[in-house]
Amino acid sequence: MFKRVVICGVGLIGGSFALALRQAGLVETLVGVGRRRETLEEAQQLGLIDEIATDWAVALKGADLLLLAMPVGQMSAVMAAAAPHLEPQTLVTDGGSTKADVFEAVYSHLNHCLANVVPAHPIAGAEKSGPSAAFAELYRGKRVVLTPLPENAPESIERVRAAWAACGAVVSQMSPQDHDRVFAAVSHLPHLLAFGLVHQIQGRGNAEQLFGFAASGFRDFTRIAGSHPEMWRDICVANRHALLAELDAYLTELAYLRALLMQGDGAGLESLFAEASAARNAWAEKYLK
């Protein structure tokens, strides 16, 4: 399908995309671009990429596909640098967890090639990062959301869809506005809460004692607090309006829980817990098979 694929950001997301395409036999040459030479060299040693490029003109010469897989805070600057060197046949997609800011960057810097720019979001992250975290099966059975531009050529959307599907992903579409509202609730807020809880615990005078007795409940709730700090800083800032709305709704729920505790209302707590437990189990049964 692709003779030359360029990946900017060869960590978990970009590196796994590269490995999956290679495993599917759909790419001849994989080229890595990034901020740090040592990261690119590690990716090459691990077999994620075939070539290292430090110049966009060289990287994009003859490229069929460019994947932007770095933190969303870098999207605008990277698009601006790559824009003059994009060729007419080059498709562009990304792995960003927010979409409104990506759209803004696209219209600012890639206005000359909108037919070929198809934003996307693979719902397949992990708390590990870097080239060594990448593996070919990351996207298998996982969802990838496309948020196409109105200006996209249908064949461009289809080729980008096919690329993600070749990685084993289940591909769907939604608007960037719906995307950012949905993921503020089910992804960005949980990460914010996990980071906040661990930060609050580690700042206490008896933190060592608390961590020493923490077990599976703490582990499961805070697993995502081990995620890439820069990436999540960028996501939270980029989607802060939707995230603030979700945080306010959660604070209302916490206030209700606090009131139940203050009143010693065991029946109220049990009722709330039962509703939440049933909803969580139904979700797991339907989507975590």
C-alpha cells in the first residue's frame, strides 16, 4: 500500500504503527523524524524504522504517508516545518488525543493540501512511552476515530482508514467537537484525577507509609498516572474547556458523595455504588471482551 511512510515521533504510538504496517507487509520503507537523535537511533536499532531523517525535505521526498505521532502541543510547529515539503500524493494523519487544536493547526499550516489531511485518534495508549514501549499488536481490536475535514477527498479518507485497519484497529468517525467532548469525559478526566491523587499522596508527610500499604485498588486507579507527563500536559491544556466542564460535573458528584458520608447515609451510598457497579460491569461485558 505504501512505499515510503514517514513517522514523526517514534514512541509508543508512532512506533507501534510502524511495526503493525511492517507486520502487515504494507510498507517498503519507514522513515523516522523526531527531536532527539538518540531516540531515533534507538527506534532504528529496534527495527521500528529503516531510516533516520533530520531534514523534512529529505524525509518527505516521495512519501506516501506522514503520521504525526508526537504530543499535541508540538503539532502546529511540526506542521509548519513539514508543510513546504509535502508532495501532492502525501497523505497526512495524526495520533493526537485532542482534535479541535489539530484542526486549527491544519488550517493554519496545511491549507494547500487539505484534501489529503485526515486527522485521527487511536484509542490505544499505555502508561509506557518511548520506542521500547512500541509493539505491533497495540492497535489490534482497539478503536481508532477519524475526524475528517470537510475538504478531504473520499479516497484520502479511505486510504487512511485502510492504513489504521491494517494495524488491526476498528475504525469509526466523528466530528472534532464531539470527539473532544467524549474524550474529556472518558479519558482526559480519568488521567487528571489519577495524576492528582498520586500527587496529593506523595506530598503528604507519611507518603512512604501510604505507598507502602497501597495495593491493587490504588494500583488499578492510578495506573495511568504513570503516563507521559508532557503528552498529558498538552492534552489537558488543549482540551481544557471540555475538561473543565467534566471536572465541574465530577465535583458535583463528589459533593453529593461527601453529603452522604456526612449524614452517615449507608443506604444512599449503597444505592449509588450499586448503580455504578452495574454500569461498570455492563460496560466491561460489552467492550472489554
